[in-house]
Amino acid sequence: MAGFFHTPKPKKFDIKPRYWNPEKEEQEARKRRRNAELGIKEEGEFAPHINKGEFRKGLSNGKWSAQSQRRKSNTRLLILVVIVAIAIYFMLK
């Protein structure tokens, strides 16, 4: 009766530890701290395209205001409606 139903054995979790060099890790941490103090940026590091204070200036000038964004959105919608209307006109003609 025990051989009729096959129940698989659970798989064992076997992870092989990788080599860890604490000296190298400390050295890299010191290098990152030094570069941060000197203001040196490493390759691949994210640099924001908005400078300090630029966001507030943009808000006060109306560059990113809700009204200007709404106006841009309405303009795009109007252009899209005109293009669709012209396409329908030529399809029906």
C-alpha cells in the first residue's frame, strides 16, 4: 500500500557561501566617503537635472503650475481631435 502513492521528498536548501573580503569592503567604504567629501561622482551615479532651488523657482514662475499643465493638456487634446476629425473626413469621402 505504501508503494502505491508516491510522495516526493522535499528538496534541501543548499547555498554555497561566496568569498567575502572584509578588508576590501572597508576600503571601498572609505573610498566612497572620501569621494563624497570631495564631491567626486562615480560613473553611473544618478545626477538630478534640477539644480538646488530650481524647483521653487519653477513653481513661482508658473513653469510647473497646474494651470499651465492643464493648458498644455487641452492643446494636445484639441490637436488630437482635429487629426481624428480630418482622418474620418477622408475615410468617409
